[in-house]
Amino acid sequence: MTARMCYHTAMILLSVQIRGAVWTAALLIALIVAVHLVKLAVIGYKNTKAPPQPPPQPAAPEKQPEAIYYIVEKKRTRKKKEQLGDPKEISFK
């Protein structure tokens, strides 16, 4: 093999690799566009299926809240013991 044949063989292989990279990039871009188009189509389809919204009804005048009264009872407490018993002893074994 001459140097010229080796060069041409290398260029052919390189052109095949470049063509493969171009097709891969084009396919990737086409698939990304297709996925986004499908997502937008689904969103549009869901919006057309939504039931019509009823017309807004006129707002009624706001009523003033009535005063609320609470009955509070005094907490009953026990009377304190005046004398405390002897402290208990705890023995650990």
C-alpha cells in the first residue's frame, strides 16, 4: 500500500464517522422536537376537553361578623400540702 492509498482510506473512514455524527445529531434534534410537539398537543387536547366554566355570579354584600362571646371558668386548683413526707431512698444493686 502506498501512502496515498492509506490517506484515502483514512479520509473515507473519517467521512463515514462524520456522516454518522451528523445523522445522530439530526435524529436527536428531530426526536426532541417531536417529544415537545406531543407534549403541547396533549396540553391542547386537555384544554379543549375541559367543561365550560359557569358565568360568575354577582357577589353578595359582605355581612359584618357577629360578636362571639366566650364563657371562661376559673380553673380549680388543689390545695397545697403543707407538709411534705420524707424523701424515698433508692438503692441501686
